Amino acid sequence: MKLTLCYAPRTCATVPFITLTEAGADFEVMDLNSRSGALRSPEFLRMNPKHKVPVLLIDGEPLTENLAIQVWIAREYPAAKLLPATPLAYVKAVSLMSFFGSGIHPHLTPNARPENYCDLPGSAQSVKRVAQKLLFEDFTVVENLLAGREWFFDHFTAPDAYFFWCFRRAISFKLDLSAFKNCMAHHDRVNARASARKLVAHEQRVMAQFAKAA
């Protein structure tokens, strides 16, 4: 089986990069510069007309959407225990990743590109302010879930990889996240794992290449 992850630095393609690495999967990475229009090229749109990463090519067949990709990886590599074994815990993990994808993720993006959410002149700061309010409400939920815990379940699972990206992205916006000590500690635990270190090294290398080519 040949696996290729369509990846762009700092995007949520970080998530399957980490989980594929945790699973011990043999995969290639197709590095894409999301700022150069690569995600709207005819070649990429044939793989994903939604012009988004990640896309996981499984023997050339594209699988899109992070939640689906995480479930596929966990099922294909059961020894990695990337999702809990019991039915109730399994669906709770899926529910949690759904919240990260449909709740937290939309409240992150306006911090970087507020102009995508309102075209009124002078509206950028208002868009950011509302997005940060909603994002902090989301983080409060997660802060309580992580109270007294290292991971969301009894060991590292795919939801941990997913939330790591969410919080890491928020850190990059230089927001005041001091109220979310459990979230920050969780971020630091994931960041110390070999899978995250591999991701960070790859990200830095690819970003340097993109900068040199610009």
C-alpha cells in the first residue's frame, strides 16, 4: 500500500502527519505551498475540489477531511491504539475530534485572515475580537476536560494530535493563553513526542525551501 500525505506547513495537515508517524506508517509527503496558489492548481483540484489539505492518497485514491483520515489511520494500524477500544470511548473520541474540526478550527482561521470573513472596510479587528472570544470559550471546555489528565483518554490517541495542532496554531497568533494551563501542558507533552519533533523538523525544512524559492 502506498500512502502520500498532501501537506502544507502550519495547516491542519499537521494532524495526520503526527498520527501516521505514531502509527509507524510508511508514507511520503507531498509538500504544497498554500500561499502560492498550489491548492487551487488543476492537479490538486483533481484530488480535492475543496482546495484544502490534508489529503491522504491511499494507492492513489484521495481521502479528505481530517476526521475521516484519523479514523482510517486508527483502523488501518490498530496496534498503535490511536482510538480507544471500547465502543463508547471510541465514539467519544470521534465526537471530540469533530468538535476540534467544526468548533475550534473555524474560530482559529479568522485570527490569521479576518478579511475572508467580512469585507467591510475596517472590520478586521472586530472579526478577530469575536473569533478570539469564541475560541477562548472552546479552550475553556478543553481546559476542563484535561483537568488532572495527561491525555484525553488513558493514553495518547488521535484526538491528542488534533488538539495539539489547534492549540499550537493559537500560540502562533500570540494570543494571551495564560488562562489555559492544562491546554498548554498538553501541548508541551505532545510537542516532546518523537512524532511532533519529526513534524517540526519537516515543517522548518519545507518553509525554508518555500522562502528560498519565493
